[in-house]
Amino acid sequence: MGATVAAPAIAAQDRASRGLWHDAARRLLRNGPALLGLGLVTLFVAAAVLAPVIAPYDPIAGALADRLKPPSPEHWMGTDLQGRDEFTRILYGAQVSLQVGVVSVFLALVMGGTLGAIAGAAGGKLDATLMRVTDVLLSIPGILLAIGIVAWLGRGLPQIMLAVAVTNAPIFARILRGSLLSLRTADYVVAARSIGATGPRVLLRHMLPNALTPLIVAATLALATAIIDVAGLGFLGLGPPDPRTAEWGTMLTDSTKFLRQAPHLLFFPGIMIVLTAIGFNLLGDGLRESLDPRLKR
Amino acid sequence: MARYIVRRLLMAIPVLFGLSVVLFAFVHLLPGDPARSILGQHATAASLARLRESLGLDRPLHEQYFLYISDLLQGDLGSSLVNGRPVLQEFMLRFPATIELTLVALLFAVGLGIPLGRLAARHAQRWQDGLVTIISLLGISIPIFVLGLTLQFFFSVGLGWTPVSGRIDPRLGIDAVTNFMLVDTLLAGEPEAFVDAVLHLILPGIALGSIPLAIITRITRAAVLDVANEDYVRTARAKGLTERRVDNRHIMRNAWLPVTTVVGLQVGGLLAGAVITESVFAWNGVGRWVVDAIRTRDYFVIQSSILIFALVFLTVNLIVDILYAYLNPRIRYS
């Protein structure tokens, strides 16, 4: 008897959830700006992943005779001070940005998600305490917090990832807590509780899946700021400790000494950062609209 | 209203406490031996001992914390490890430069963002709206340092319209009185120097203001559209009021609320952005000082600047919240 009752219920749930994502994907694919964003993001990921295959030169060893050359058929984006091919370094730079961006946003999701889930599910004093913790972190202006963390832990890619993650985590925590709080009195949550579902089960099976959409959108948008922040840290001299590493922000700092002779060293890394950020921003906005069509005007 | 202000002030106490713990840990819990980390590998035994003594590093942690707090409350933020000058004094010398830059950026962002947002809302879904959407997308997607360097390349290096960097032509020899360059040049009675100071402010102001500009534009557009569909707006139109009157008296009155809040919230971003903008334009403010402090590992300077920036940010947020409650009685009584 139990099985016959449970089976249609599960089937119905499956169909409903497939419906949400299916509909969202269809809306996303009809949204022009979002598609452009998706295209830019795909290009960025492809550049990062395929860098070792498509890069025409070595990213670290250059020929000093070729230094500061303007763009040419041999060097599409010119060469830098050490005579390294700028296009090659842009591709490898995408690798660093992608890696640091994805890892730091993922870390932020884990940290912020855990905090937010506990606060939103527990409520009361624990919630208040955790929210004061996020207040403290949010009171320190973004990049300054990241600077502080890198200064504290020392330079290095893992430190940069952690620093960018900590600046994003309180924002994610707030978002998740907010949506969980609004779900606490939802009919299906009350129903689940009334048939005797335990606290963690209600949270994990019923509330979290419905609270995730704002978090997905925020994480996509955070990838844009994470990539900008990483480049910003690099620009301030807090990038990867090995100065030979191709990192977009560090490459920009190097360009400032040669603005007159070699403006291409400013433009190409600059354009890449901007295009990547535009990509994630458009994709994030598109996801928001397609996951919650009521928001679209 | 008074009760709301008191409640809001009480809410700031745990945050201030948490902030002090974090900043205390920043120096006193430096990985490894804090004194050695701060002074570097070549420090002498005597200087290490002196620093341990002044920070109280040989005492239990809670005593160290109380020492830090009591110094803090007396306005003693420590001294720079590089030049030995008191951090607070150095900070006060540079802060006016940062305030000046931030205010110009905010003026640019508000002065352009609100009209752009209103324009986009009035012509929603038409080409003006699309153009404004693109501008605000670019605003949030172009990092300050990319925009700053690009502006520098075109307008300073290329066209020579504006100075490349700095706050004023050093040859003009302006005396520092308030350290607000615009004020000091006027006090000196030299209009030419004032113009020079204004020219120096343009590019950094635009670079720093670009992100708030994008956000303020978006929020204004959304706020105006939100209100424009309300019944009382339709009623106002129906009774034959001019479009201009409806706009000013019925729509904007109510759209100001979210816009005011968002403008206030930009201050944190502006302070963070100042760190980068000042580095691009060799602007002698607090932001550049922090970046220099990182290079020289001047921990007390980093610690105190984070503290003061956070205090400024919290104070502005407090003012925004109170202003918001004043404008919107629903918040006050909830």
C-alpha cells in the first residue's frame, strides 16, 4: 500500500522539478543577452582549458630580441617586456582567472551556504549571532578585506582564493538565510513537518532545493566580481608569488610603465577581463530572469 | 524615532566588538611568531623584545586584547614600522585626499546615474533604455584599474587634456592647510591652481565613480518603473496633471527611498575602490598608503586603515538607516 501511494508522489515530484529546469533552460536560450553571456563565458573557458593546445608560444620563456613588439601576424597581440607572446599569456592568464574564480566562488558557496543554512534553519539566538558575524565581515570594504587576508597569510594562489571566498561568503550566507526564512512557513514545509519529517530532512529535502535559485544567480554574478578582484589583487602587486605567472592583473601592472611604447599590453588584458566580466554578468542576469520569470519586465 | 536610533546604535555594538577581535587577531595572531613576522627576518633581538613588550605578546591573549582595546580607545593606533610616525596622525594627513576623491566620484555617479535611470524608465523597452542598460553593464564589468589606465592613455598620454597622475602640479607650490586640494587652492587665492586641482580630479573621479554610476542607474530605473505602475500615478494622470508634475510630485517622491539607500550603500564600495584608483593615479590618499604598507609589511598601518575604513562605512550605513527610517515610517514602527 505504501509503495502504491509513494510511487505517484515521486513521479509527480520528478516531473515538476524537470519542468522547472527545462522551462528555465528554454527561457534562457531565447534570451539574447544571456546567450551572448553564455557565448563569452564559453570562449573564456575554452581559452583556459585549451591554452596548452592552442597557444602558439611558451608563456614563460621569451626572446629578448622580440621585446615590446606591436601586434603582427607572428604575434597577434604583440609581445611584452621579456619578448613573450602576449596572446599566449592571455590564454594562460584565463587559466589562472578561471581556476581562482571558480575555486573561490565554490569555497564561498560552501562557507556562506553552511552559515546561511544553519542560521536560516535554526532561527533565534544562533541566527542572530551568525548574522552579526556576517555584519562584521561586510563592514570591511570588499577588496580591503581580501588585501588584509593576503597580507596576513602571505602571497600565493590558495591565499588569494581564500581571500576572495571570504569576501563573498557573507553575501551568500545572507541570501540563503533570507530565502530559507521566507520558506519556513510555506505550506509544503509545514506539511512535511506535520507528517513527522525531521529537521535536517525538512531542510535538505524540502527547503534547500527551493532556496537555491537566488544562490545560483548570485554565484554566477560573483564569478564576474571574483575575476575582477583577483586581477585587482594582481594589479596591486598581491598576485601569484611567481612573477613569471601569466595573470591578467599582474600583466596590466607591467603595462603601466610602457603606456606610450606598447599600449597593446594595456588593451588586450584589459579587454579580456572586461569581456569575461560582461559574460558572467549577462549570464547571471539571464539566469535570474529565466529561473524567476516574474522578475522580467 | 529616538527609540529606533537607540536600537540601531545598540545593534552596532556587537559588530564593533567583532571587528575589534578580527583586527586584534590580524596582528596578534599572525601565523608563526608575530613579532618576527612584523619586523622581518633581519630584526635584532632588542627590537623584537621591544615590540613583544609593547604589544604584550608574552601575556595571555585576553590581556593582549584588553591592551589593544585600551590603546585604541585612547586614540593610539600604533606607529608605522617604516617611519615611526603615529598611524593616526599619518591617516589624518591623507584622509582628506581620499574624501575629496570619493565625493567627486559620488557626485559623478549620482549626478549622472539618477538622470540616466529616469531616462531609461521613461523610455522603457526603447532604444534609450537599451543604451542605458549597456552603459550600466559596462560600468559594473569594467574594473577600476582597466578604466583608469584606459582613460589615462587616451586623455592624458594621448590628447594631453588632463594630467596623468597626482593631485596638483607640484610647481604651483600650494601650502597644505586642510589637505583638501580644492579648498587649499582657494585659500591660497590662486584660481589657476584651483583649475589644476579640478583637472587632476576628473579622471580618477570618473574611474572610481563608474561602478556606483551603474548601480545607481539600475536602481533608479527599477524604482521609477516600480512606482510608475501604481494606482495613484494613474489617478494623477487621469485628473489631467502634466507629465512633468506627475514625474516630480508623484513618481520621484516615492522612488527616492530606494535610491537614497543605494547611494548610501555605495560608500563602502567607493572606499574599497579608492584603494585601487589611488594606486592607478598616484593619488596621495589613504588607499595608496595601504597598498604601500602591504609592500613594506607595515602591519599597524594595514590594521588601522581597515579599522577606520570600516568605522566610516558603519557610520555612513547608520546615517542611511536613520534617514531611511525618517523617510519611511513603516520601518520605524516595525
